[in-house]
Amino acid sequence: MTARLIIINGGSSSGKTGIVRCLQAVLAEPWLAFSVDDFVDAMPAAMDGSAAGLEIGPDGEVSVGPAFMELEAAWRTGIIAMCRAGGRVIIDDVFLGGGGSQQRWRDAIGDVETLWVGVRCAPEVVAGRELARGDRAVGMAEKQALIVHEGVTYDVEVDSAHAESIDCARTIARYLA
Amino acid sequence: MTARLIIINGGSSSGKTGIVRCLQAVLAEPWLAFSVDDFVDAMPAAMDGSAAGLEIGPDGEVSVGPAFMELEAAWRTGIIAMCRAGGRVIIDDVFLGGGGSQQRWRDAIGDVETLWVGVRCAPEVVAGRELARGDRAVGMAEKQALIVHEGVTYDVEVDSAHAESIDCARTIARYLA
Amino acid sequence: MTARLIIINGGSSSGKTGIVRCLQAVLAEPWLAFSVDDFVDAMPAAMDGSAAGLEIGPDGEVSVGPAFMELEAAWRTGIIAMCRAGGRVIIDDVFLGGGGSQQRWRDAIGDVETLWVGVRCAPEVVAGRELARGDRAVGMAEKQALIVHEGVTYDVEVDSAHAESIDCARTIARYLA
Amino acid sequence: MTARLIIINGGSSSGKTGIVRCLQAVLAEPWLAFSVDDFVDAMPAAMDGSAAGLEIGPDGEVSVGPAFMELEAAWRTGIIAMCRAGGRVIIDDVFLGGGGSQQRWRDAIGDVETLWVGVRCAPEVVAGRELARGDRAVGMAEKQALIVHEGVTYDVEVDSAHAESIDCARTIARYLA
């Protein structure tokens, strides 16, 4: 496949960021990596913790409001424009809406060739990794581990509970040869 | 002016990031903030320190290569697409090429209404602030303080050596009313 | 004065960290810099947000419990032991209890020669700087600006609203000559 | 064992930090966690990259000079004083000198009861994890993986290539019951 866009979906603490860095290292061409966390960081601070923006509940439940979704749509459009302008882009996202989230990307993608990647990791494993990293609301990882994959279809899936980031990256890279 | 894009140019340690955060806080609408540093973070790690990518000399001199410029052009195109898709965007950039850097943005911008902002700060002041923040190559700030403004035209200029970030932000915000 | 310990007290967002980095740069001898934030980072994550540990209220009000104070006393004892063992140490602290906080340090210090430094910054200025840095609970800076200095005595005071970090550092350094 | 001090030794990218966070979470008492990286951050910036301080070679080889070792000795003395003053402390260190590094701790420890923990991880695994985290000099992890354990004796050893951080933490915690 000669994709210009790789979209990697997985729950919090499933190890996507590490896999993306390894993927950038093993791929011959330079790929830009953006994450939905970068988008969140780009929002005004006041939207963090507001119903219109992004709220994280006491047990790590994430909910997003209309202003968040509107800006996110503009962000997705911009990412696809980078691909059309000759860039190669890796996106690291969390499909809180499962198949619905994938469809929102599809609406923006049009005919840009895309490799869809799922990063799975057992709920009990991500719960431990969340504790180890120490910078996420406790409970978020376990909550997201399964739901983000509901109704989503992939070109390739990796399991970060049973493979190192670098090995997941090599598996993904083979689909781009 | 009813701009959808604010481009803020200034040298390293001139306080752009703080001004941008304040600007997001004082503006009524939600604006997304992206920085050229975000773009650099999105590049593969291997491009950091390579002639094709980005090199920082021992005295803080920054030079960028062809692969960097090619990817950066795609990034700029994507940012403008976000504006066209309804997003409001603040860009925090360092015009290493002065007026030439501004022209590269203009080529991408087309008819998107843009507010051009210059953040000035005296070389001897940024040198001290660079020391205080402790995470930038020593010498970079002083080197960039004047050259980034050469041949650049602005709608509004602020001087962060003589005004707090919040006051600079309020000055800029008045141009958008 | 031939102090082996410099204790710098000031409210949140008063610029202590930047002043400390500049102080390390201008002093001839190597000084180790520790902050009460380092102590907080060393605590178990579970103590953050607990009544026994550290709580930050919705308006940035900080309160600490008995487990926090007990561990902090051990931490202070350790810092003083570093000085007695030949180290030179700069402490960056927030005297939430004003003169009472200073007395707790004095009880640990014994005869170790100490330079007491106050960093003042007007409440309205720190409120703006808090917004600019974007990583502190809004309201904390203004709340602490005056109360941390109540009942505290200093060898030297600087005002970071009217002087750059590097200039504050030079002022402090003169007292050690 | 009723230790007041846990010293965890392992090479770069062996996962010590994550294990320490999990250990703080599973232990009933509050333990303070400090790392040799905290000590390095406390040094003046000018010592980073100097022969007297700390140098990191192009292949990730770390060497430390006399000023570094002198300050580090004062730091160790301070840590032990925290334990004697009633604190419980976990240290995360990299024994670049193997058994010699352990002896330097022993000289400071005296009769403070200590649990010695080794974190092993195969060189090829840490090399991949170093790539995944993206913030360490490439080559450092592989170089340190074996040498840091030479001539060191432990109360308990864990292998982070084959066990999650939380499981390593639980193994360690059993030795403190």
C-alpha cells in the first residue's frame, strides 16, 4: 500500500505514542506524527473542564461537547490537507465513539490512501501501565480499552500487551512496503 | 478585523507562548494555538540534528534543510485548511528568514483574513530570559531577537520587555474587535 | 556572608524558578537547587488530592495535611544534612504559613549559615503570569502573593514585577560575596 | 524486613520509574521517591556537558567528573538523613560503576535498613524502549543494560522484559511485608 496517512486507534495507556515514535524510526520516509492530545493542548485552557469542551470524570470517563467536536472537525480537515499537500502523516487517536469516530475520519479523508491500525491491550494490563506512568486519571485506561475498538475495522492490528513497541511498529511497517 | 488566523512572530524566549495562552483566555471565541515547535515535535526524531532536517549549532544558531522545508510547507497548507474549515487559529512562529518566511505564509494563506503580530524584545533581555527558562541552547535568543523581524510587516507590534504577557494579549485582542 | 544554604520564598508564579536558574548561572561555585515542588513530586500520587496529603481547592487554595507535614519535616532534615556534608543548596519554597513556615526551616537549620531571600510580585501581575504559564490552578498565584511574606524576615528582597530574573539573581548574588 | 530505604538499580529505559510509581501505589505507608535524574536536574545547567560535571557521548556513553561525584556524595548523605528523620525513601539509581556505586551508597547508609533491588532488562529490549520513549541519547540503554549490575548484590531482582511494572512492584513489595 502507498498510504500517505496512518491512523492508529487505541485506548489510553495502550502504548500508541511509543509505537508511533518507533514507526517514525523504522519507516524510510519522514512521517509527521500528530495526536489527539496535541489537538487538546491546542484548545484554550478554559475549554478543559467545560461541558462545551472536554470533561474528565472522577473515574476517568471522558466526555466532549459541541465546541470540541466542531474544532476537532476543522483539525481533521487540516490534517488531510497536509497529506494532499505532499505530507505523510501518522495520527494517534482514541475513538471514544468507536465506529462513529472512524466514520468522522472517513468523511474527511476522501480518497487519501489510509492505513488503519488498531492497538489492543488487555484492560488489566493498561490499568497497571496507567499507574506506572502516573499522569492520567485513574480508571481511564481500563474504561477505554475495549470500547474504542467497537465497530471499527482495521488493516492491521497489534497487541501491545504481548509485543514491544518496536515489534508492533515493524508489524505495521510491513503493510506499507 | 474579522480574522480567522493570527500569526505571531518573534525570536526564541521573547515570550510568545505566554502571550498566546493569554490571548486564548481573553478572546471570546475558542481559538486553536499551534507553534512551529509543535511542528518540530511532529517530525521524526532522526531529523533533529540532521542536515536535511533541523540543526542547532553550539551558539544556538538554527539551520533547516530541504526535508524540513518541504514538510513545513505541507504543515502550513494544513493550518490554512483548518481556518477555511471554520477553525480560528493562532500560530506562534520564528521567522528565521525574516520577510522571506512571511512570504511563505502569504503564499499559503490566500484570502484567509490574517492578523500579523510582531513580538519584540531587546536582545539583552531575551538572553537573560533564556538563562531563566533553562531549556534552550544558550545564545539562540539573542541571535534571533532582531533578525526575525527584518523585512516583516505587521498589523500590530508588542514589546514583551516592557509589558506583561497579559497586557500584550489585550493589545492584540483590540485589533480583532 | 559565606552561606551554604539559600532559602528563597515567594508565591506561585512569582518567578522563583527562573531566578534560581539564573542564580546557579551567576554564582562561581556549583549550587544544587531543590524546590518544594520536587518534594511534592516525590510523594505517592495518592497523597495528591487527599486530606492527609495535599489538596488544591477550586480557587487555587492549597491545604496540606499531617502526612504531608511529617514527610516534609524529614525532607528538610535531609536538605540540611546535604549542606553539612559539604553541599551548597538553594531552596525554592512557598511559605503558606508565613513566619510559621520560616520557623520550621529554622528548627532544622541549626547553625548552617543561611541567606533568606524574599521574592515579591504584585498580586495583579502574578495573576497574569499564571494565565501565561497555563499549568497552575487559576487563582492560586493571587491568593499567595501577599500571605507567604507575612511575619517572614529576609536578608534580601527582590521584586520580580519590576526586575528581570537575571537582575534579581545578581542582586541576591551580591549578598554572598 | 522493615526497611526505611529501597534502592532500585537498573540501566536507562529498564522501566525503573514506572516500577517506583507502582511501588508507591501498592505500599501501605507513604514512601518518597527520588531518582538520580532528580539530582542531575538539581545541578547547575553549566555542569551538564562539562568534564567536571556530566557528559553524554554521541553513543550514549555517560561519564561523570569530580564536581559531580562530590555533590552526589552530599546528596546521598542527605537522603540517608531523611530516612533517619523518619522518612521512607525509594531511590532510583543507575550504578554506572557497578559494585563500586553500591559501595558508595553503603558507606552513606550505615545501619539504615535497606532493601536492594535490581531491575534487569535484556539489551535488545531496552534499545527498543529507548526508541519508543524518544527522550534519551540513542545507545545509552543498551550500553548500560548489563554493566550496571556487575558486582552488585541484591535482595530481590525483577526482569522488566518479562513482567509488567505493576507485577515487578508487587514482587518487590512482598519483601517488605
